[in-house]
Amino acid sequence: MNAFLMDGSTDISGDEQETLYTRTAKVGVIAERFLNIATTNTTRYRDLMDHVMDVFDKNKIGRKCRYGGDGASNMTGVRTRLDSVERKKSR
């Protein structure tokens, strides 16, 4: 089972910093891997997803994984949430 997790916070300059990491479970052992911290163009789901895919490509990570997050509105909207949009694309 693979999941990616992303969380953002505003730094002292006012820029939103997105932290991205993966969590993998194999035979009951959970491993987390820090991938990236960066500022995206906006915090809209499309810019966030572009960032995720770019980081995945650079790290040679497959795209078959689930999203985990803290419930931020830009990630959990019914039509525009990050995981909903990507689920539709994979069908």
C-alpha cells in the first residue's frame, strides 16, 4: 500500500510551503520518505497536482497511490478535490 501526504504552511515571508512525502506499508512495516518542500504557483488542486506529479517523476515514483491529508478545503471539495480528480483520470 502506498500513499502520498502533503501539507502546507505559510512561512515568515507569507509564501505557502507544501511538504510532500510518501508512506509505504510492507508486511506490517511502515516507512515514510520525505520527498520535497516547495512553493507552488497557487494552492488550487491543479497546481498542487502538477507539483506532485513533477516530484513523483523526478523521484521515479509510480502514480498508483492514495492521497492522505488534513482535510483542507482545496483538497476535499466534492468536484475539485485532489483525490477525486485523480481518481477520475485513472479510470
